[in-house]
Amino acid sequence: MAPQVLIIMGSKSDLGVGQKALDTLRKLGISCEIKVASAHRTPKLVADLVENSDAKVFIAIAGLAAALPGAIAAHTIRPVIGVPVSGKVNLDSILSIVQMPPGIPVAAVGLDRGENAGLLAAQIIAITDTEIEKKLLEHRKEQENKVHTDSSSLGAM
């Protein structure tokens, strides 16, 4: 069965961020797969992965020039979520993802926020999947409960 979400990292060094997305998607019961393909070093591989995938959503994780999300978006009309990876100059990857030209949009989450990319992919899938919608609502409730627990644990400081 084809994964619902295909995560493509520009480099294996991005695995820490990719793992956050994988963990989030798996917790929500969403099938996913992760690959390494570089927009600059292996452009044909990027095109092949995207054009031959039945994934509903793509997550692209890249640092530095971060062309990968745009390269993926150029080969599909399905949603692409870009995750900028931190480095020496963080603005490089952020701007590369958010400053896409007109007509080829890419969604963007915060720097190193693989878990938010996983959640956004889940929200997109939940539009037509009520089970995922329920799991997302449960996740939100867990977050709310954690905040209340954290606040209570402070006592009367």
C-alpha cells in the first residue's frame, strides 16, 4: 500500500527533523515513508519519487538553499509542506521555502518543526478522513491537558 505521506529529506543529516515528522504521523496512524533525494545533486530522483508516488501529501525537509520543497512542488499539484532546517544562517532555508514564485505554492512550518509538518499533513488528510480527524482532536486534548497539568504542578509559587 502506498504511503499517505512521503517525506523527502535533502540529506541524511536532516534525519533528526524527519524523525519528528515520522513519529507524529505514526502516532496518528498515518502511513508514511522517508527518503533522501537532493534537489541539486539528484534532481531526476526527486522528480521520479514525486511523479511515481501515490502519497496524498509531501513533506520536504531541507537546509541551506532549501530548494527541495519547490522542486517537489514543480512536479505535483498535491500539497507540499516545507520544513527549513537550522544551520549557520537560518534565514537561508526559511526564505528559500517561503519565497516561492507565483503559481507553485509550498506550505511552510517553523525551523526544524518536523512535528508540525506531520500535524499539518494530518490536518490535510483529515479533510476526507474522519478517523484521522478524531485522532487530531484527541491530540489537541492531550496538549490541553498537559498545559493544565504543568500549571497545576507549579503550585503557589
